Amino acid sequence: MKLFFFSLSLIFLANFTGAFAQEGMPPHIKDHITYPVLDFHPWVGVMPSKNAALPFDPTLDYKIVLDLYGKMKDSTAIHPVFQEVARTYNLNIANGVPADKIHMAAVIHGGIVRAILSEENYQEKYQTANPNLLAIKALEDLVVKFYVCGQSLAFNNIPSDKVTSLVKVAVSAKTSFITLDQMGYSYLNISDD
């Protein structure tokens, strides 16, 4: 029963947030934005591009490591960095990259480690459902592997068992970027802080 109310609150939150944000879109965006795969928030959509340079190259695997950091600004909304992870996926699909050629890893560090608290721990801290879990689950179901910096957790006094099981704890963000770079992943900073 508790899971039912949690799911219902996430659906309501996602729909309410989406409707509000969609209304704030200028008509030249709202009338043309598309959602190739992910559509859990209005701003994960992409604008069509005709005859774009650098289209999908079938000889490549698209390996991307995304740098996710920043502060918790609104505990009731999906953090913008998770929206940008989804937008990055949608952009690659819109560019013709097949899903099996996309490999994404997201490394979370800094103050936004609070955004990945488990539902129970997020409720305890912010007295609201964790809207980020909806985004993380949708992304993880597709292709994205999430890692959190163990150093950031320690510096923010967050035990690793308080983090959602959808995110794996790494030694640090730095070691994660180095390892993923050696595995052929291209670094992409999508954070705005």
C-alpha cells in the first residue's frame, strides 16, 4: 500500500511539473519539440535539425561519461542535471544513433549527492517524495549507469546505505572519470553550477 501511494505521488508530481514547465515554453519550442524516447519532463525534449553536420557514424560506439554536480535547489522537482542526462540520450537517438550503440555513465558528486537518497531517507530529510528516482530509474532502464563519488558522500556525512540502490558508490569522481576515460568514454559536463 505504501508503494502504491509512493508511485501515485511520483506520477502526480511528474505530471504536475511537466504541465507547469510546458506552459512556460515559448511557442517556437512548444510547437516543435520532440521526445524520441524519454518524456518524463518537458525539457528533456529536442528540437529537430535538418541536414545537420556530424550525423550518426555506424562505425562508432557512442560512449559518454556525464559529469553531474551542483547544489540541491528544489527538493520537490527533478534536478536539472538528470533532465540533461535524458536530453543527451534523446539527442543521440534524434541524431540516428541506435540504442545499442549508446553507452552512458553518469558520475554524481558535490552537493547533489542529496538528490540520490533512497525514498525513505529523502522523505526523512525533505518531507517529500524523491522526484529524482523517477528519472534515474527511467534512464537506468535504458542504458545509463550511475555512480556516486564516495568522497562526496563522506564529506556530506551521508552513509552509502542511505543512497538509492540504483546508484553505485565509487571511490571518487576523479577515479571514475579516469577509469571511464581509459575505457573510451568521452567526458561531457552537463552541470550548470
